[in-house]
Amino acid sequence: MIIIAGVAFLVFVAIPLVLVVVDLMVALVLTALGIAARLLFRRPWTVEAVSEAGDRHRWRVVGLRASREHAADVANALAHGKPLPGGEEPSRPPVDGATSASP
């Protein structure tokens, strides 16, 4: 009876728990590698502002720090009614009702 309980524990608890932990580790490593590759190869980050009316403004900014600063500048401009920063990409409406058309 103890052997059956041990096998059941192994099959229903231990092995699935190990698989979940390994899966989470793989996901974390892939996420870290993706962010590192984006920073290393200097791919632009997309800063996007969407109004409640559906107006969409999008900028592509190189560098994580620069994109954070640009997002703060956009938020500040919107909060104080100032014109938006330049360098904006042409706006595209969502395709087939999708909420985001980011590349």
C-alpha cells in the first residue's frame, strides 16, 4: 500500500511540479534573452498613445531609457494639453476590430 501511495505521489505531484518549475525557468530565460537581444541589437521600442475616441499615435524610439523618457514626455504633453512630440509614425486603424496593430 505504501508503494502505491509513493508511486501516486510521484506521478500526480512530484513529476508535474518539476515540469512546471522547468517550464517557468525556460520561460524566464527566453524572456531575458529576448530583452537582451532587443537591447544589444538596438531594435526600437514602440511608444503608443491611444485616446478614448480611438485616435492612435505611435513612435519608434531606440533605447530602453529613451523610450521611457519619450513615454513620460507624451504623457506630460497629453496631461497639460501641449502638442505631442515629433517623430510620429503614420497612424493605422486596427485591422478587423483588433485592439492593437503593433508590428
